[in-house]
Amino acid sequence: MSRRLSVLLLSTWLMTPNLALAGDLTPEQMARIRRAEKAAVDKVNAAHGNKKSSEMSNSERREMIREQQEAVQKVMDEHGVSPKDYARQSARMGPKQNEQVAAAEKALEEKAAASASSPQGKEPGEIQLQEGFNEDNPVMMEEQEGAPPVVEHGLPAGEETPAVAE
């Protein structure tokens, strides 16, 4: 067997699994990508004032299209999908698969609406408390439980009165 033929067989053998894995996006993944893509394009449109393309000059239109393409590419990179594979799978989907993706999109929208309406969905992070203004000058609200708060008058400890110039 020649060296060229063995290299060709090896490269074919290595590329075949990648081709099989390229088009395996679930309806949920497709829905997430579509939702993120729409949000990115809407953000770019809002940055340009939601103008129609007929209301823009050629340079503004060109700039907006470039920004939209960059936003879509960023979304694809975040999801780990090449635009070519995504477009290929979108084109090959049948009516049944389109319905599954639409149902997944609707479920994502309902989930987002539910999480936005209920503040209980988010757990508060760790709250850091500081007693006083700094370590040298602490402020104590109550030193003993049940004791009334102590109000001090005058300068804080460690502060000296400035000398009066005569």
C-alpha cells in the first residue's frame, strides 16, 4: 500500500465520526440557539434605534449588518456549533422536527417568564456585613442583648482636635 493511500484512509477514518456528530442537535439545543440568536439581533437593532433598513444610509446599514453577523457568530461560538452545521440541520428539518423545536422554544419562554415573575427563584448570595466604618473606628449598634443603644457625643476615639491658629 502506498503512503498516499494510507494517509487518505487514515484521514477518512478520522473525519467520519466528526461528520456524524456535526448534525446531532436536539430540539432543545436548537431552541436555545434560536432564542439567543434572536436576542442578539434584537440587541443590535435596539442599539441602532430599531430603524428600518430603508431609513438608514448605506454605511449605517452596512455597519448594522456587520454587527448582527458578529453577534450571531458569537452566539454560535457560545453554543459550540458552527454556523454551517446549524444552517444545514435547520434546512433538513421536517415539519415534525420544526414542531418539536417550536414546542421547545415555547417551553423556554414559559420558563423564562416564570422565573422573571417569581423572585423566589433566585437565591441571595452571601451578604458581607461590616461592623463600623473601618477596623480602627468600629460602630456598635448594641453591645449587649436587650440593652439600649449607646449614643456617643464628640469626636471618635483616636481623633484629636486640630490646633487653633492664633
